[in-house]
Amino acid sequence: MDEGELVRGYLVLGLRLGRLRAGFVDSYTGDPALSRMVDNEPRLDPRALATHARQLRKELDGSELSPQRQQFLDAHLRAMECNARKLAGEHISFVDEVEQYFQVRIRPGDEDAYAQAHRDLDVLLAGRGSLGDRLADFRDTDEVSPRRLQGCVQALSSALRDRVRHRYALPEQEIVEYQIVTNKPWSGFNYYLGGYRSKVAINADMGHRMSNLPHLVAHESYPGHHTEHCRKEAGLVHRRGHAEQSIFLINTPQCLMAEGMADLGLHAVVGQGWGRWTEEIMRDLGLRMDGELSEKVEFAAAGLLTVRQDAALMLHDRGADQDDVVAHLRRWLLVPERRARQMVRFLADPLWRAYTTTYVEGVRLVRAWLDVRAPGEPLESRYLRLLDEPLVPKSLEDQVRDGVSWLAA
């Protein structure tokens, strides 16, 4: 099987799985004739699609594709096979399912670390009442009303775009359109439309805060998902002919890479001092925030990163009752019941049930990889590789291990 036929088979397989699971194809910007062909086919049995994935993996070894492209396709075909097996009703343990999707093996977090995060927050938010009440009061003063949400998002997007366009040479015609929505299981979502255009939906139900919004906009747009899609479409697809990058599939290694990279977007383009930076933007809009304190609180709360993954394990690995999962989230994340139940709604969704791992393990892996860069290598050039190269979690893990060994030597 030649290179073109193998990649075409990969694209067709992804589109066929998308016929069976709504939302599985996050974006497709390739040949529209291929999409029309699949849309007009009878829907295939998922077991046949699992077999097709295994067959394509076998063809990789004898292909003329570069080792990096082979590694990318092998990881994604393995994830697609697992998706097809799940759709066929096959029992796969939750931990194994996550590993097949994202190339990481998950385990529960450390409650001692959560307790330390609570102690750190207790010092920052000293006062009367429980820590949960004090954190709620702090977040109430930080909250953006739904009517101000669009303006805040646009202001932050403009400020981040100025930095990203200068550093990462985005195409002149790129554009992001923002839309405020409700009744969604997520806080924000990037719909990449192709041609360097994105529509970003922001869920007003989530109660967005001034200290959260710069992370969200960086994540979805600059230098996160929108920037990645633009750079890969211009570079990998159009200049290098990597047609497999014209499709983005949920529950594949692409997602862990993309979410980890996007969650560290603000770190890459603004870095330390982002709280004061945000405070100045909000001041221009007539809003007041304590940027320095907000940054310290967010840093302390990062010690609770794995709590949501714990909740997924409770729900899908241990068969816990949803009320017990809500209680766990409320205890450690110090969130109100409404917010905890919104999180459980996301975890319980058939498409998104494993997805929380992409944020948790994605951030940990990508941050570790950014931190082991060579002496003199700027953070922004290291981050650019995430935007431009077809990297997978396993390759980052290997480089982190080698980098740590090199540093130790």
C-alpha cells in the first residue's frame, strides 16, 4: 500500500467512525469529496472498522512514510481501534481505555498534595469562615457577569493575538469569531472551520472569572487550539503534504497533546505576571481585580489538578455513585454543588468520559517537556514545536526521560 492510499485509508476510517459517534470528528478540512463519499455510504459495523484499523497499522512498517509520521499514525490507529471496539460493545477497563486513547497510564492523585494545596489557599485567603466560604467569596468578587463576558473575551483575545501573531507568524487571513452559549458540558470549545478560521463558543453557564478568562482565551485561540490548527494547516498539510493532519479526532493522542499545549498557552506567551497583565486589561473595561492575588490563588489551586481525574476513576473504574463523585469534587475542589454536578455531567457523557485525562496528564507531560529544553533554547521556540510538529505523548515522554538523564549527567 503506497503512502497516499494508506493516509486516505486513515482519513476514511476516521470519517466512518464519526458516522457512528457524533462529535468524534472534531474537525475535517481535507478533500470534501472524501467526506461526501463516506456520508453517502451505509454505516459500517464498528467491528469491521476495528479490523480496518488493525490492517492499516500492519501496513505502516512497509511504508515509505517518515518514522515520525509512522509513529503518529500508529498511535492514532490504535486509539481508533479502541474507539471502534467500545462502539461494538466490547468491555475494556477504563484505565486501559484511557491508555489506548492517549498513551498514558492513569492512577489516583495524592490526597496529601490536595491537603497541602488547601493549606496554601488558607494562607492566601486568610480570614473568618471555612476555606470553602472564603474561596467562594473571593471568586464571587472575581466573577464576570454574562452581559460583560463577550467584551472581556474580545479584549483578552486582542491582547493575546498581538503577542502570538508577532511571535508565531500566523497567516494574515486568520480569524476567530466568539459566541456566548449555554447548556453545554464544557466551558469553552474551538470549532476549527479550515482556511485559518475558528468559531470559539464560551459557555456562560460556567460562571467565568476574570482570573480564569485569560487562560480560557489562550487555550482556545492564542496560542492554543486555533493557533495550532492554523500552523499545522499551513505547514504540515499545505507545505509538507501530511494529509493525515487535516482531520482531528476526539479520544486520540492528538487531544492530549493539544489540551496540554493549550493549557500552557498563557504560560508560554505571557508567563509570570499574567495576573497584573490581566488586571490592566480589565481596568480598561471598568472592572477591578487583584491580579497578583489571583495569580497566587491559581498557582496554589494547581495542586488540585488531578481531582477531576480521580472523579473519572471513581465513576468509571470503581462504579461509584454520582452523588459520591460530586461529594469528592466538592470536598477537594471547594466548588458549589451546581459546579460539581456540571463536572460530573461532562465525565458521564459517552464521548467525553475519558477526556479529562487530556487536561490532567497533558499539562503534566507538556510542562515537563518544555522544562527539559536545551541550554539557551527559548521557551517560545520549544513551544513552537508543539504547534508545528506531529508529536505524540510517547515521543514527549521519551524525550523527557532522556532530557532528565542528560541533565543529571
